[in-house]
Amino acid sequence: MNATFNNRDPVYLQVVRYFKEQIANGNLVAGQEIPSRRELAATMKINPNTAQKAYKEMEEQDLITTERNYPSKITKNENILQSVREELIITAVESFLQSIRPINVPIDELLRIVQEKYSKESSKEGL
Amino acid sequence: MIEVNQLTKKFGRKKVLDGVSFTANKGEITCLIGINGVGKTTTLKAIMGLTSFSKGSILIDGQKINKNMYEKVAFIPDAITMLPQMTIKQAMQFMQDFYQNWNQERATELLTFFKLDEKSRISELSKGNTAKINLLMGLAIDVDYILMDEPFSGIDIFSREQIADVFASHLIEDRGVIITTHEINDIEHLIDKVILLDNGIVLKEFNTEQMRQEEGKSVVDVMREVYQG
Amino acid sequence: MKSYVKLVNFEVNRFIKIYVSLLIITLLSQFIGVIVISTGLMKRAHEVMFEQNLSEKAYLHQFGGFDFTHISSTPWFIGPIALCIAALIFYSFLIWYRDWFGKNTFAYRLLMLPTARISLYFSKATAILVLIFGLLAFQMILLPLENALFESLIQENFLQTSMDVSSILQSNGILGIIIPPYFSDFLISYGIGIMFVFVLFTSILFERSFRLKGIVLGILYFIAAVLLYLSPLFIIGNETMPVLYPEEIFAIFLVLGIFIIGVSIIIGNWLISKRVLV
């Protein structure tokens, strides 16, 4: 579990985002146990209070479920998991569009470049 | 909760602390930051009853400092507090002899955590390992509060990382921590609360996560605003 | 109380290596002294007898015999005692300052022990006194042994008087102060010694609390205590005052001594609890 944090966004939200990414890319799956708050704080090198706050946030967003005296688990609700993935894709695309729009590239060219780059990057990573 | 109220301290005619007030909660890491001056260390010493002050009051969970408080609050100064000729083992024995709340199990765990050998002599430790031993002596007492004076100053990067890791670990548990520092790079993610001191007064006190959420500012951003205007 | 005992033990242990060295130096110096001087005395006596062609009886008649005062006034004997006294006076300072100076500030640890701070003051004072009385006891054990060795090295006829320990002590001014043969003298010597330790400790704490200003305060405190203690001497010397019995003079010094020790402890307690700096 390795994440780098920026100093200007609340750390607990960055932790939540990290979990969403792990769900989206399939590293975390429905019903999977996640580390305790203490373990998370220690591995991510954050304040245990922050880990606590991140878990609370994820519980409120129904990303994880916690039963008394059991480790927290990723939700089994496929709708939520699906929406996490969509949400991440959409926000990423939106921020991409925001930076590309001023350059005014025709959509066909843009898509071609994206396709080339994306598959090249993926093959480099051995995917 | 540690409550510092209107703390005022003079050295000769110069006011080192001029009405400093803040609180530090249990279960939180509070960071006293000052660009210059001796106010930070003096504040910690005043809390520990290691220096007198001319005005103000300090309460720890509602009580003034007394001998029993030393089982409840540990101070980790910027200098080693054990005799140079002692081995780490002897130093731990000394602590065990005098502190009822000494927790040898945790001391051993910390030794492993810091990769230190109990047979080493205090005088042979590097600056970084000295800081770790200091921290060990404080953390291995079952105290509620830990005050650390410049734990990161003048030590190597790996020791700094290890010390910062302690703050994220169960070794701190739900104790209250006050750290003084003049640079916060190593611990920016770890601290709950920041108190900016300058020339003996508190310029600003804020909660780090709240500051990020509400104003989108990092601790360094706020420091820049406050200290550089 | 438990912490106090542990602290005394700790403080004594911190000095133990130097202390044992002092004991060994004393032992060696005094025994070697006895051997060297006794054999020297006998050799010299025989030389004189030979040169002047004297019989034993004539020699003894002319020059007299030998006794232990020939030993107890020599540097072999007095030297190590003086060294021990100097070392302990020096250590009375060092027992405080060693915790403040150097890279390691042990004073932090001591002042943050979960025990009343006056225990530190008492433990250091007790340690000094234990060390002093230890030396004293050691000397008391050595003396009869040295005396026996001396008497065995001197030919019987030359032994002027066989002395016992108490007459040895009475015969030598310095030794008589260090180990007074009478109990009342003993009380006075060591009462003053104990008072000295407390007054000195409180003076040191003045310095440790107020630093530069504290040096002045400490010295003034020390002088004031000495003057107060000696004040009866000025009064006794005054002819208008009634003549006092020795018992009355003793009582006055006793009361003054206890008073000065009490005041020193009260001020010392205030300084170490509220004022001392690290």
C-alpha cells in the first residue's frame, strides 16, 4: 500500500480517493477485508486520527461496511462499486479535457493519439 | 488536555513568552512551530516544571505539574538524558527502577522498531540513535502526553523517517503529543494541529485537515502567509 | 522514600571507582609509609649507635625511643588523608555539576523523576556523607593494623610507648580533628561537616537557579551562614557578656548548627522544586 499525498488537500480525502482507485483497478474487490485503522496509519504513514476519519467517510459513502468487532470490508453492493469506477473515470477524463481544450485539437486526432499512447503505455507496463 | 494559559516568561528584560495560550488534546499531535527564538523549548520546559514563569498557568488534565505528573507526561529534550557510560540496557533498568509506569515490553518493542542493540553504550550512539533512545525512554513510560523538543533537528534522513513512522504507529496509541520544530517537512501529514509562534506570541492556531479542507492550504502555505506577511 | 534509597545507592555507585582508588591509595601509602619509616628509623638508630659507639641503653637515654607519632605526622600518612578530603570537597561540587555539564544532560532525567525533588538534594547530601564516613571507618580499621605493623618493625627496646588508637588520635592535631577521640568532639567536627555540605549544596542550587546572579547569591548565602555560625565567638569575646559554661557554648553552637541546616534545606527545597534550570 503506497500512496503519495499532496499537502493542500485533506489527507483523509486523499486516502478515500486511494481506496477508490484500488477498487476501480480491481486490487480491492467486493467483500474484501481491509486493514485496521492502525495498520493503515502505520503503512501509509499518516496520523491514526486521519485514518479513522477516512474510514468514517468511506462508511458514509457506503464504500466499506464495518460490523462490530470485525475488520472493515469493501462493500458487496455492485452498484456502488460500479459507480466508484465510473466516478473516477469521469473525473479523470474531465480534468484531462480541461487541460487539452485550450489546445483545440480536432477530436479524431485526439482520440488517435490517446489510443496510441494508452496502448503503448499499457504494453510497457506489461499489461 | 494540556492547557497553557497566558504564559509569560522573561529572561532579564526580554520577554521570551508574552501571553502564550493554547491547548493540546489527548489523541492528537500538536506542533509548535517557530522560525526563531527560544519560545518553543521554554514552553515545553514550563509545562514540565523545568523552568519558572512570571505569569500565566499551565494545567494538565486540570492539574498543575507535580511529581506524580512525571508518570503521566514525558518530555524528550534535544539532548540525551542518560549517562554516557550507561548501556541502553542499564538506562532502561534505571527507568524501570524509578517509574511505576515503565513498560518494558514496549521498550523492547521500540528497540526492535528502531533496530537498536541494548548492549550499545549511550556515549557511542549517533545523533540519530540518540534521538531514538530519547524517544524510547519517553514512549516506554505509559504516559498520556509526550512533549518532544526538535526531534528531527540535526539527524539523518532515515532516523527522521523512523521517528516519523512512530507517530503513525500504535506506539503512540491515543496519547497526546506536542512537538516543537522549525521545519515540518517530515511530519506535515501527521500533525493534527499547528501553533505558530513568533517573538513569544501565538500568531495562529489551526487544525491542519480543516485548513486543507476549508482553505485548500498546506501548513507551509499558512506559515508563509503568517511569517512573511 | 524508596526512590531516595535508590538515588543514594545510585549516587554512591557513580563515585565508587574513584572512591575505591582513594581507599587503595590510602592503604598503600600508609602501609608503605609505616614500613619505609620504621625500617628507616631503626637503620638510622643503628648508624648513630655505630658512629658514636653507643650502647642501646645509652642511645635510648640520649635520643629516646620511637612511637607511632613518628609515622602519623609524615606525608606518607597525612598525604592520602588530605587527598581524600580534597577529593570529597571537589566531589561535593561535581555531584551537582556533572549532571548539568557535557553533552548528556542527566539533570533533565533527575528532575523529571516521579519523586519529590528534595529527594535529589537529600540523596546527594547523603551520598557525600556516606562517602565521608566510609573513609573514616576505613581509617579506623587501618590505624590499629598500621600500629601493629609499626610495633612489629621496631625492636622492642626502641619502642618508647606502645600507643593505643585513641592516644594516637590525641597525639596528632590534624588526625584529632578528622577522627576526634571524644564523642562530643566527634559531634562538633561532623556536625560542622554536615552543615558545610548543606550550606554548600544550597549555595550551588542558587547558582543553578539564577546562574550569574546566582553565583553572587550563593556566595553571599555561604558567607552569611558562616558568619551566623561564628557569631557566638564575637559575643563570647565581649567582656560585657556573662561568662558561659562549656555546655552552654556547646548548646548555642548546636542550636545554631541545626538552625542553619534547617534553613539550608528549606531554601534548597524551594530552589530545586521551583527555581532550578536545566
